[in-house]
Amino acid sequence: MISDESDRFNPRDPRPADAGKPSKNEKRRAARQLATQALYQRQLAGASLNEIEAQFRVDNDFTFADLPYFHDILHGVHAHLTEIDTALAPCLDLTLEELDPVELCVMRLSAWELIYRVDVPYRVVINEGIELAKVYGSTDGHKFVNGVLDKLAPRLREAEVKEHKR
């Protein structure tokens, strides 16, 4: 019997040797998912950020998630919450208090990425926000998140958006 490990390194196998390892993008997606949950917990429970982060590190397997990115999101959104909310406000038809809490967390995370992570293309930020809203938000929450982020991106990344539209 041949073990799974020896099958994996078969030179005739077209898959790369690291086929089982998550890509950087997959690890970031997992970090965003965990950060959305942590931000939601912070918003509802009001526990300290360090307590929430410690709990998430213990309760979740970060093998497939980008732990430093999770940390950056969690602390970045918290540190710049006023600026993020100020950027979001003109793109909303509702007050922040009227928003679904999950969708608010997703939009705050996405706004943080648009403002502070210019290494992440704006289209990726929008797509990831939509996907998070599909998984964690209300039935049609992803449509709302999409609309808000579509308004927000040109305000925060004007040159990048213009360049893409050419």
C-alpha cells in the first residue's frame, strides 16, 4: 500500500508539491472571516480587544489563516474606527446605529482595507466584503454592502478606480 504522502510527491503528478497548502489569498480570506467574527463579538459584547484576540487564537486553528493580517485588521479597525465611520457615513442611507451589526462589521473591515491596505486592490476589497456579507450577513445584506463599497471605493481610491475603468 502506498501512503498518501508518497503519492503526493509522485513526479508524474501534475499538482505542485505544496498543493495542500493554502495560498496567501486563501489565508487572507480566512483571516478576514475570523476578523469579521471578532469585530462582531467586540461590537456586541464590548469585551477588550486583547481578550477577544486571545480567545480567537485559542479557539481557532490559524493554520489556514494569516494571523498577522487578522491582528492588523482587528487592531486597525479598532484604532481608526472614527475615521472609518466618517468615511462610510456619506455612502449610507441609514445611520450606523440602524445598520445590521454584521454588515456594519464587514463594511468597517472593508473600509479599513480601502484606507490602510493600498496593497490590496480595491476590487478585491469589494469582492471580499460581498463574500463576507453573503456568509455572515442577512439574506440580501451582500447587495447592500456591495452598494456601499461601490460608492466608497472611488472616494478612497480615486486614481485606482479611474485607472481600472479605462
